Amino acid sequence: MVQALPYKDIKFANDTELETILNTADDAETGYMVEIDISFPKSIHKRLKQMPPCPEALIPKEEWFSEYQKLVREKTKSNTTCAKLVPHFHEHLRYCIHYRNLKFIKELGGYTGARA
């Protein structure tokens, strides 16, 4: 997949409606990067569990660990708190995403909410 990157006429447009963005053609002259809240209903978790969309760089919380992960952490005396790229189904707040990927998330059944 080869596409030209934007190099001029880049503008912020906070007044654009979400429906306008979602109805933009994939090959349109104007594209969008959107900051939005995204959540995934439990009904699609099973279907997407092998590859959850929208990974985030975050520090994993210990309550998210499986029993095995907790055991390994204890045995290795690991106390790392560095951010990792984590695919997850928790709510994504202020997530920045390209409009074409956002359209795909909507097709999968994800819920979106606009951010001001």
C-alpha cells in the first residue's frame, strides 16, 4: 500500500462533525486525524481477542496480569514500570487515530465519542 504523505496545507479543524469525517471517501483530497474516545462492547471481544485493535503505549496494571504473569514477575523479581505497546479492550481515552482506521473500528462494532 503506497500513499503520499501530507506535506503542506495541514490545518486543525475542531469544528468538523464526526459524521462528516466518517463519510469522507478513502481516496479524498482531505483526510483527518481524530482524537476520540473508543470503547469495545463485550459482544465483540471473543471475535477480536487474537488481535485487539487500537494498541496503546501504557504501563500495564498488575490486576490485568494472568496468574502465570504474576508468578513470573515474582520469580524474576521484576519491578519494571516502563510503558509497553498493549492491545486491550479497556476504554481508550483521547485516542489519536486516522479517519480510515476509525471507519474500520466502527465497522468492527466499536463505540466512539467525539472529544473537544
